[in-house]
Amino acid sequence: MAQGSRDQGGVGTADPDDDSPNMIVYRKIEDLVTRLQDEKAGGVPIRTVKSFLSKIPSVVTGADIVQWLMKNLTIEDPAEAIHLGSLIAGLGYIFPISDHVLTLKDDGTFYRFQAPYFWPSNCWEPENTDYAIYLCKRTMQNKARLELADYEAENLARLQRAFARKWEFIFMQAEAQLKIDRKKDKTERKILDSQERAFWDVHRPVPGCVNTTEMDIRKCRREKNPQKVKKSVYGVTDEAQTHSPVHTPSQPTRKATKEDVQKEISFLNTQLDRHCMKMSKVADSLMSYTEQFLDYDPFVTTPEPSNPWISDDTTFWDLEAGKDPSQQRVKKWGFSLEETLKDPAGRDQFLKFLESEFSSENLRFWLAVQDLKRRPLQDVPSRAQEIWQEFLAEGAPSSINLDSHSYERTSQNLRDPGRYSFEDAQEHIFKLMKSDSYARFLRSNAYQDLLLARKKGKSLTGKRLTGLMQSS
Amino acid sequence: MGEMEQLRKEAESLKDQISAARKAVHDVTLPEIVSGTAVVGRVQLKTRKTLRGHLAKIYAMHWGTDSKLCVSASQDGKLIVWDSYTTNKVHAIPLKSSWVMTCAYAPSGNMVACGGLDNMCSIYNLKGKDGNVKVMRELAAHTGYLSCCRFLNDSEIITSSGDCTCALWDIETGTQKTIFSGHMGDCMSLAVSHDFNMFISGACDYTAKLWDIREGACRQTFGGHESDINAIGFFPNGNAVLTGSDDGTCKMYDLRADQELITYQDPSIMCGVTSLAPSLSGRLILAGYDDFNCNIWDSLKAERVGVLAGHDNRVSCIGVTPDGMAACTGSWDSFLKIWN
């Protein structure tokens, strides 16, 4: 697939065959597991271990796997390596030989590698008939190590009830499978049996364990070959396909039409006209933004007096809701006009300041338009007219200063009033406030007093006198 | 040459020109610019509250604007509104369809919305006269599952769907006012800009798109991911977009430079990203993964600075409160956890 076209999200570049969303992750893990097993290329040592009366073929210890992960993926914390190893085990790529629970332990526990035939990337969705055949086959064998666990015995009982009518068929399939298995060499059989068991541990997990084959229902439709008959582990064709609500036939990925491409071309043409800002500038502004707000980020800077979630003390929230904004909060208003207007206390202070300058109509207009945009549709036309009358009509009581162009556009918009009728005007007024009143607001006594937490009413001379009196 | 071929050639040539224009402004990379800055220190967030009550996988959660109330949706067929500080359930709303995939809290706090495999967005009025929470509207028109929804105000809501489109609805009339089409794959999630003029969507065509709500048009498209984009969000300054994908990486794209700034990835991450949320300053990005953990990234240095480990199954959703005080994770293990 051409990387260049992918970068711009071209039309029809998604490959339907690679549609399964997990494939990338599976490939990553499979690469890793292949390297892990490759002893010649620095993989873990896979040994045959002598046990009490027999040999345990082809195993590696959990500790060895953890070590390998730490070394080859430069992981410093063993807990992280164990977590990753458990993810890989949970998907069934490695498994403990004596446990149905698929996690990785950082000790001498023995693990084996799963056969590629059983890898999740083969999109297995084994039916219950296959599981029944497997459990049935297990009961036919005399080996103590192959005895069914309690939950498996329960599963078998349930399946026997469900498949009562075709149990003879399942029994015969189990016998056939057993015959095939018996032909294999003893050591090979040990390995294959354990791999088959691990496969079922993934697809029919121990109760209480996470089922890693569960898919996000939003992605289920797009599993590879959703329409095809699900393949059987034991080569059995099952006519009765279960149809869960999510496995309804999906629309195939949309193929691009001529119109799509034409639309894309006109879109690309507008893109070409766009002015791109330089990366250096963009990166700088990103840095300065995060730096400015780092003091206000509770995950980085502990809030004063305390974080209510940690201290169980809600003082911080009570102060925020109160009438007196903290110095820190007031400082934020100085970052931009947007920040001032975001804060209700900031809005109030700015409004008060503008009233003192007899120029509050600009902000009141801006606030009225913001409110208009949130009103229910049916209220919009009448409210829009009210705003026009108050701020823009000839002889309006709170007349605002608009350039003739915006004025014309707005009056035209009001022939068919909608939520965005005043968009141009609002933008113009915002720029006006930003470049003019806002700067004066920041320099005003009212703002400076709040910023420096100067209490009203106490004069400086008063303070000096008391200071003198105290020191003498 | 067939007409289709000719058109494709034209499109390709335009793309090449755009690539060249982007390269021209690529005078420096983000890692180079921030090389002088120190990594923000190790961030250790702890679970402060666990919200118990759901009986099945949690698929979505959304904070209310007061930074204390939040709503969560689970496959047990319930929408629960929590007072997360006291861990009390304020409302437990039974749903008609249990296959719910998304939920949203209105900025006013008056309504919540949800939707899923029923292809509808159901709006619930929390402030009804008799105190009961009832369905106010059922917005039906999408031909695919509802993957995400976000209120603009009490009268308008934006939805994204598996039918590859997004839509702006008027809640009162229950009609679609604008349809945003252009994605070539299921739309998985959306986020609205702070000024409510734009929104971004991430889809299974591996791209993210910026839409102008008023004009109904796609303004920009960002590619580069190698698999479905599951999660999307605005950087707090409103000028950059964060995405999380099934390819195991997160990316930040800048709107003004019209290209990718940086990728957040690690060779030891072998699972998809399900959800993400930036901290208040944007310096930290919290991302939820399929391996049951959340990773905390230093957004400028692209290094992992923390992990949220505590869930026993996939983290499906994450949200940071508007006041930045806490993060909430929701998981397939049926629990929500509050961290800071």
C-alpha cells in the first residue's frame, strides 16, 4: 500500500483483506515470539527437563522469558516485563504446562510455545462442537495428567445436554481424533496435547479468567471473512451456524466511486490553498502553552490548599465557587481574553471594568450572542431580533460599533434569523475587545488589586502607621 | 485513460503537492525543539475511588461540567450517573437496548445521551418534573451503530456512527440538521472544540478529520495511522488533535501546520489504544490500552512517565475532569476508577 496516499487518507486505500483490527498487534507479538524461540539468534534456552519418572520436553522457565523481555525490549522494571509476558500468555502464544490459567510468572515455572497453527492471527472462532469433541476425547484417555478439571467436567456435562441428539457423531469424531493422536511419537504427543489444551484455555477460559478472544462489538463485523463458514479445529463442518446479534452480515468496506474522487479533488484543492504554519512556530506555541498552564495542572502541581480527591477536604472547590477569586485564578485571566471569559468571575470583573469605562455594550453583545447559540430553535428568531434591537438597530440603547461590511452581512442574515446570524459581528467585536479594552483591563487598578491580593479599604498609609507603631 | 484513472491521477498529483507544502514548513521536529526541556517527572496517580455497580463491560464514560458528576454506560443495559466524589449513584437508567457503546453528559447537566447497536441516539431528561428520568427523544436516522455522541448544548448534539458519517441533530425536532460524510470507514469517536465551532472524528479508515459544524464541511484530514483510530481528543489549546489507534500508537497532529507532530509509541507496547484524554495543561496524555493498563505520556518528550494499573480487563474509556483534578477510567471489568 502506498504510504504517501495513506498519509492523506486517500479514497479507497483501506485493504479489506487486512481489515481485522487486531492483525497489527498479532504480527508484532508473533515477531517477538519468533525471536524469543530462536535460540541461535539469542532466544531463550528451550530444554528437555528430567522429571520424576519421565522427561518434560521443550520447556523454558518463566524467569528466562522475563529476563529476555527485559534485555531485548529494554524494560527496566521486571513488573512491566511480567505484565507484557502475561499479555502474550493470555493470547495463548506461550503457556504454563501445568496450569490452565494463562499468566507469566517470574520463577521456575515451565512454559511452552504455542504452535503457529493455533495462533490467534488465524482468526479462530471454534464452535462448541469442536470443544465437545475435545473434552470427549480427553475422557477417553487414561492419563492422570489429562483428567478433566472441575470446570471442564461441568462444561462437558452442559455440552452433552445441548448436543444430546448428535452425541453419537461427536463421540465418533473424538474416537477418530484419538486414533490420529495415538499414531504420533510419545514426546511429540506430549507437546501437541499441551498445545491443544492451551488453545482451549484461550477460547474456553477458566471461569474468572479474562477471555482474551472477546472482541469489541464495534469491530466484530469486520473480522476476517465474516461470511465464510467458521473453520473447525478438527475438520468438522457444522451446518448449524450460530448467529449472534453482532455477526450479522456487514456492509463491505465502501469502494470509491467517481463522485468520491471528484469530491476528494475539490477538497484537496482547498487544502492546497491553506497556509501552513511552520513547525518551529507551532512547536514553540505548544511548549509555551503547556508551560503556562503547568502550574494549573493538578497532575503536575499540587493545588492549593489541597486536592479534594486526596485530602477529602473540599476547600478548594468551595473557594472556586465563591466570590473571591484566588490570585492564581486571577493570574490566568491575564493569559488571554478567552481565559478571562471562560471564568464566570473573570467575566464579571471584565464587565464591571467596562461599565466603569461606559463601554460594556461590546461584552454584553458578545455574551448575548453566545447565549443565543445555545437557545432552543423556536426561541432563536425572536431572541435574534431582540439582540438586533438592543445593539445594532438605529437608535439602539446599547449601540455597538461595527464596520459597515459586518453590519451589512448581519442585517442580511437577520432576514432569516438563525443561531449563527451574528457570527461575523461577534468575531469583529471580540477582536475589538481583545486589542483595546482587554489590555486596559489588565492594567486597571481593579485587576491589579485582585492580582496582587490587595485588600480594598486598607490604604497603604494606614499600614505604614500600624507598622511604625508596632516597631516602636 | 479511463475517466476514473484520470481523476485518480489528478488526486495523486494534488496530494504530492500538499505533501511538498507540508514538508516545506517542516523546518524542525518537535523532539528537536523540546530537547532542552526536562522530562516532566515520574507521575504516580493512585486510585482514590472505585465506582461499583455495573454488572457487565463498561463501554463509555463522560464527565459533567461540574467535575464531580459523571455518566457511564455498560452492556448490562444501564446508564449510571454517579456523584463520583461520594461514589453514590444519582441515577440508574435502564436502557431499551443493552448493546450500548457511548454516553454523553450535556454541558448544562440537564440531560444525558447514549446509543449503540440500536443505531439511535437516545436523549434522557434528568430534570423531569416528577423526578423520574425519561427518554426525551430518540434520534434515529443512522444506518450503522452509534459509536460516540457529544452535546453542543441542550438543543444540539453531534453523533458519529458505524455508517461512516457524523451528524448534527436538533434535539427538539429529532432531525438531522447536517450530515458530515467523507470517512471511508466506521467513525469510532468524536470530540468537540472548546468554542463549539468545530469537531474532530476518528475512523476505521485510519484517518482523523476536522469538521466545520456550521458549514458542514471537512476542513482537514490527517493520516499516518496503520489501523483503526479508536480515540480522539483536542489538545487543550485547541490547535492540535490527539488520536489513539489499534496500531498501538497515539499521535498528535497540529491544525495550523496541517501535519503530524509526534507519535507516542514504544516497542514493548503490543496492544491497541482504546481511549485517551489530555491533562489540563496538555503536558500529560493519559491513554487506555487493551492490556488493562493506562500509560501516561509526556506529550512534548513522547516518553512514558507513569502507568495506571488496577483494572482486571481492558480499559475502554478514560476522561479527565474539566477542572483537571481527576481522571476516570472505565473498564470491561465493570468498574470505574478515579485517579489522581
